[in-house]
Amino acid sequence: MITGFEPVPAKDIFLQQWTTMIKILLAEDHALVREGLKLLIETEPGLQVIAETGDGAAVEGLVRKFSPDLLLLDLHLPGCHGYEVASRVKAQFSDVKILVLTGSLEPESIGQALAAGVDGYILKHEHTGDLLLAMRAVLSGRQYVSKSIADLFQANGPDRNGGSAVQATPREQKIMCMIARGVSNQDIATILFISVFTVRTHRQNLMEKLNLRNAAEVTAYAVKHGFYTPS
């Protein structure tokens, strides 16, 4: 645990109401699950499902046509694997947030999705309140990785070269926590009274030490080691 810098429960961060309608694209191959998700989402003020599909090959075109704010994506779609869909969407539509919702606990699939740059990853069997929390987190510009996924990912992923949180300096640990909370480099610099360049240097050093590739993997690591509590 970081001395003097306690993890902030996400439930205390994301209790805002949206001032504009948030457009959501559902990509899930099971029609009943898709319908249930749609009903759940549209009970929340400010959230609207503007398109849905069960075909992985159709997702990219729907993103282009409807310009959703959030893509709720199952990994195991017919036509194109979910992590390939995520990678293509992020490459062309970087502003679209992607939240993976899946029943898969395969470490390889998790690693591929995180490497593709998804903004969040949550399991289908988790509570509906956790799903809404995850959606609000990624729509607010923060990363979200549920605890069960972070545990599995850390057991099989970023520690593969022996990376340890002990290797990170106290300053790097604080920055790790703030990255997990979705704080921008500029805001981290303001909070810590350092330059943006120094923040970027600490961030790069941290990721190299712990063998992490992107903010999603930093978030998974932070959750696993108690630097950040997502729920």
C-alpha cells in the first residue's frame, strides 16, 4: 500500500449524471444476452443503445456509421475475434471507448485485449452494478479492470519477467495509482508539482520496470497489488 496515498474506491468517483446522451454500441453474439444488456443500459438516465450486432465483422462498419461513445464488446464473436475488432476500432476511432464484457477467463485472450488498448474489461457473471460502474469509469476517461480479471492477468501476465512493485519508487507508485484512476499526465504534474516531461519519464520507467505495455495493464497491476480499488 502506498504510504499517505490510499486507493480511492471507484464508487466514490463515478456517481455523476450525464448531461448529454451517451451512445452505446452492443457487440454480443447471444441475442438474449444482448436484449438483457440493452434493457439494463436504457434504465440508466443518459445512456442509449444506438446499434447492436452479433457479428464481429460488422462492428467496424457500425462504429463508422453511428459514431458511438462506447463499444460494449464480447471477445468471442463470430466473424472476427473481439481483440482484433478492438485493435481495428482503436486504430481508426481512438475516441471510442471500448469495454470488454465476456465470460472468458483465458489469460491469452485477456492479454491480447489489453494489448489492443481496450479501456476496460469485466466478466459477464459479475453484478449488474459492477457493469454500470465499469461503463461510467471508461466513459469518464478512466481504465477499469475488475478484480477477478486483474488477479488472473497478473498471475499470467505482466510479472512474467519478474517485475515487482517493490522495484518502483514511491513517486512511481503514486503515479501508478493515478494512471489507474485515469488522471491525465497534465493533472498528475499539477498534483505532484512536477513537469509533464517528468511525469512521462516516471511513467515510462515504471512500465519498463514492471514490463507493462499500456495504461490498461498498469491498471490491472495496480488493482492486483492494492494500489487502486475499482469497486
